[in-house]
Amino acid sequence: MNRTFATICTVLGMMVQAAPLQAAPKLIQAGPMIGHVDDDEARIWIRVKAGAVITASLWQSDRVYRPTRIEDLESGFRVLHFSQISATTESSVQLEVTRDGSKLETASVAFSTAPAPSATGLLRVAFGSCSKVSQYKTGPIYSAIATEKPDMALFVGDNSYFIVGDGSDNHFSTSGPVGDWTSMEGMLHRHLMTRVHPELQAMFRTVPSYAVWDDHDYGPNNADRTFELREEATHAFRQMWANPSYGTPSTPGVFSAFRHGPAEIFLMDDRYYKYSPQEHDDVTPETGSIWGEAQLEWLIEGLKNSSAPIKLIANGTQILSKSEGGEGHYREATTELHRLITSIQTYEIGGVVFLTGDRHFSEAMQQRLPNGPLLIDCTSSPLQQDQKVGPLEGREHENRLWAMRGNNFGLITIDIAKKGQGTITFETRDESNQLCVVEGKPCRTEWQLSDLSY
């Protein structure tokens, strides 16, 4: 690992020297990034050089908190944990990084802590997928998110793009016998190529950020549970994000859940247990799986036990799309989806909203349950590719409300002023943080909370 660490540090140094918006880092290799934040806890992610020592303080008005622990994730990756802090409070964290008693670097982040769980409240969530930002000099969509100042950002897969990366004509290919996915060192290298992008790093210093993965930040194209390096991929992902948790003691993976005011957020793992007919001849859409038995049971139990009026389920691939092509539950794991829908009906679970990615286009979808509420699937893709906002041709299906192409991020606004009364809105924003309008129609839909509730 020492040689790998040195190699990554060298590459990062070369990258940052080439970037005109950022001075070459010395002790701080990447970050800091605001990770999981709730009503009494905050986590700050950072990557530092070997031998560096971190000291930090979290300020809330005239109160100061020290980290309750600094989690060492190996190879310079650290997560600072602050506990017993105040809810719904403007906060700032000041960091000092030293080495050998003389060198010193400082950094800071600023955010607001979450409100306590409640049946009412306002929550604004930015989300999106498919970011090839390491292949571009600029990433204006991240400046747009930072300008919007949402309560959190959810990265719903393909947050980095593992590629062949050999300098040949096949350099940007996402499949083959050799690529970033053939070693943990290669995975970390690509993750970090994305993480140090100036505009993304700037956003991470003001917006609490979470992530799930999809195939391109897990392994090669369409990788699933048969991927030989899935444990290495899991370890690399955990080193790169400061999510609330990863899997359960009995069920590994990158899934977790947390509460923020009026919403429960479920971060799903659509790769570790996936086995679908798109890649394997011994299964059908009825027998294929995306989440796997144990994770599906975990989700159903979490939905049953949640008191939140809105349940946001973030997943790398779509749930309600019935269009042809691509990945998703209707094309790969219909029995798994049927079990979830049946459980929602049986236990009268309201307020279910899926946040998805993958498709390189965005769309709003809904499906009415028999004698029940609407289910909603909101897809945002891509965050950063070579796309301009415009219409999406074809691929129609019965659950679609509208669709578009172009670099964008999705914005979910939950606004519940009184218990049982409120709205949830999905819209897409462009690189200037303006509402996307395609052929004269705004890419925006608002639902009443009653539409989603039993």
C-alpha cells in the first residue's frame, strides 16, 4: 500500500497543479467534505498525507465542540465525528493539519445541523447521478448546487467513472479485462480524480453529501454480485464517503438509513446482491434480484417502522420505469418489486418516493396503487457529461409524466406546514441553477402529500 499511496499522491499533485482554480495541496490531499449530519451529530471527511495530525473544532454560536473520535479509514482517509451538538443550528468546523511539528495547513466547512424528527417541516434535497467530471476541466453543475444551498446532496450512482484509462483509443471504455476496476488502487485513483475537482470540492464544503453506487463506481459496466473484487470495491467506497453506516452486522453492503426532519432517507445498494437476466441466462425478470432478500427485508422493516410522512429511497437504477432498455426493477427484478409494493399496500405505508439515476436522461414518473396512493420515481441524470438541456426522443412508457436530456441536478422540496398537509415537488435545474424548460414546458411536478398517503 505504501507504493500505491505514493503513486496516488503524485497523481493528485500533478492534477491539482494543472488546475488553475486550486493551489497544489501539501498535507490535505482531498476534502474536507461534509458527510452525514443529523440533529445531534456531524461527520467530516478528509484525506491527508501520511504522518499528518488533525485537530478540529466545531463552532455553534459561542459553543465549541471537539471531535469525539477521528476514524482512521487507512491510506490517509479520516472521518471526524462530532456528537451531542445542537439541532437546526448554523455550524462551522475549523481544521488544522500538521506534520513534523512545523508544517501547517488549515481548512473549514460550514453547514446547518438537521432538525429533530417531525411530522412537519421543510426539506430540500439535491440529487443526481452519472458524473464524468474527472474528464472535464469545469463542473458547473456543482457550483449550481452550492448556489442553491440545499439541506443535503444525494449522489445516486456513477459518482465516478471507472475506465480502462490506458491512454489508447479505448481509454474511456467502462468494460474490458483491465481497468480501474481490476484493483482497489485503481478504484481509489479514479474516485480521487473526481473528488479533487475544484468545483466539486467547493460544493462538498457547504452541502452535507451522501452516496449510493451504481456499476461505474462499483466495477466494470453492468457489474453485479459475481464481480470478483466486490469486497475491494466496498472498502474503497467506504473510504470515500461519510455515510451514516454501511450494511448491517449480518448483511454487508453500502445501504443505510437516516432521519432528517419530515423525511426518512434510505440509501440502497443495487450492486452487491444484483443478479439479473441482462447478464445471466439462468434467471428471468421474475427470478432476478437487485437488492437481494436480506436488504429487501431491511427496507420493508424500515418503511414499516418509520414515522416520517415522506420516505425517500435512493437507488442507482430506476424503480418504476417501464421503458425498454437500460437497467431497473421492471426489466430485471419484477418479483422483488412486487414484494415491495405488496408490503406497502399491506402495511399502508404512505409517502414513498424513489430517487434514481443511471439513464443519462431525467424523468418524473408515478404509479397509482390499486385502492392506494401514488408511488413516485424521480430520475436525475447526468450531473456532468457532454449534454445540453433538450427534449428526449422516444422511450415512452405509461408511468412517465415528463422527461428531458442534459446536464442537470434534481431538486426535491418537501414542504409540510401542518401534519398531513403539504406538498412534495420534483424539478430539474441546469448548470446556471435555473429550472429546466424543454419545448416550453417546465420540468417540474408538484404533488399533494395526500396524493401519496393512505
